[in-house]
Amino acid sequence: MAKIKNNLLLITQKIHSKDDDLAFVILWIDEFVKQGFNVTVICLEKGDFSDSFPVYSLGKERGNGRILRALIFLKHIFTLRYDKVFIHMNPEYFTLGGWYWKLRNIPSYLWYTHYKNHIHLKIAFLMARRIFAATDQSLPQYKTSQKRIITGHGIDISFWRNAATEVGPSRDEFQLLVVSRVCRSKRIDICLKALLCLDTRYRLTVYGRPVEKDYYEELIDFVKKEGLQHRVRFAGPVPMSELKNIYGNYGLFLNMAYETIDKTMLEAMIFGLYPVTTKANSIAIGLPIYPEDDKPETLAEFIRQKKWKSLSKDSLCSIVEEKHSLSALISKMREYIITGK
């Protein structure tokens, strides 16, 4: 019997243990290693990292421009030793290197959780053996294709659990939390409008980087116009490690992103925070209680009714463990990647 080859080239945007958005990628790679892969990483940008696995940066952190980065990328995929390719959330790398892997008959795979289609994704769909997605909401245009594999999300339960056990019962249920990038697709404006429908005991804190400055300014202007300055706080980005000290201080988690499950919702659940989100997102997560529509008034009424309090912290954590654990996610993808299916 031929020996299974398990040298995996993993391509991602950033390797940075203190990044506020992508630090979790290191946890993913650690799990790939635990499950038997020899992982080599190509990333666009490298920051703080323990060097526990080999990483080749394209040099954005050094100021390298696009052409130079593309040339470095091609050099690496031509010279590094690997048998399989896994690309995390960046289908444009299939546009740049997919032809080479296809010619060399190197199985390639993509993780992608968005629902919008574009030319890079179309090329990736042609080149990749499989495209993995967290929920059925992702990649609806490929719903009937056998290439699309629904896996659930990947949350490192052990990473969050120790901090979650330290959370006491004194959390303030009137403290509402949002953790996400500040951009239109996250629809934070709905959360602000819902706050207007709630009494003044409710406060909202938003952690996240303003990636769309005009949208951020619109939110700031809305807060001022509606006199919410003392009830809303934009706290800016925070490293993943510091979120351990944040989740436990809040009573409820809000996320109205359209047709996608942000991993922060699942992290918050381990701390006993119920994620108030869209009906589609709630069903995809496995939540039994949710607002019937996305109107601010409906969202506010759902918060007031407190039906979500019927689910204990243990119940919420069990949902994450059963449907969205990191070990289960990597195991599901491993079945395809290790054999080249």
C-alpha cells in the first residue's frame, strides 16, 4: 500500500498571535499539526509568532508591493516541498497559482465562508478539489455541487474554556456586546437602532477595527444625533487573547451580520453569552430561540422578553462543542485532504 503523503502547504493572509482578527489561524494550524500534517505556511504578512511551524511571508509587513509579493509567492510554490494545498479565505491565490497545482496534479482546497461570488472564487471553484464552508448559507451559488462541503465552524474549545470557568454570576444583563469589524456587512446600525427601543439601562460596547471609515463615521454621527453618547462605546480593536477578559463582563452578544456566522458569536457562547443574531444565522449555529426578523424593533423586543435566559451556559457551550469545535472541523477536512479526494 502506498504511503499517504501529508505535507500540507497552507496559505493564509496573516500569521500574528496578537492580531485582533486573524490570530485564530495559528490555532487552526496547530490542530492540523496535531492531526498528522507537516504544515508549511505562506502568508501575506507575518507579525508576532513563536515559530512553532515554518512560515514564509510575502513581505507586506516589510512594504513589499503587489508585483514583488506575487513573484515571491510563485517562487515559494515552485520550490517548497508539499503534497497538498489548503488556502484559507483567499481564493485569489488560486488565480495566481491554481494553474501550477492543476498541472502538477497537486490536490488543492479552499476554506471560504462568504456568500458573494466573484472572478477569483469562480477560478478557485474550477481548480480546487473541494471548497469547505462553515454553514449552508455560504457559497449558495454552488449549493448543488459536490465540491462544496459544509463543516461547521472551528472554535478551539480548550483555548477559551479555562477563562470561561472564571466568569462569575454577577454579569450585568443590561450590558450588550458587539465584537466584529466595523463595516456595512456587519450591520451594526441595526444594533444601535434597537438600543433606541430599549430603556436607558441598556448599554452597548463595540469592539472592532473600523475597516470602512465612512460607515464608522455614519455610526458615530447617529450616536450623536440620537443622544446615545452615554450608552454606546466604540472600544476599537482588541487582540484575541484579550477577549478572554471581555466576554465574561457582558450579558448579551449582538451580531446582525447578514448570512454568515462570525466566530466571535461562538466564542461568546462558551462564556454563556447568548448571541442575538438573524434567524438564518441562529438556525445555522443551532440556537433554538431567535428574533423572527431583522427589524430593530423586533430585536429590541426579543432582548426585553429574555426567553434566551432559558438556555444555560452549559447548554450554549454544548452547542459549540457538538457543531463547531476546531478538532471536529479539522477532522472533517482531513478526511478529504489527507487522501486527496
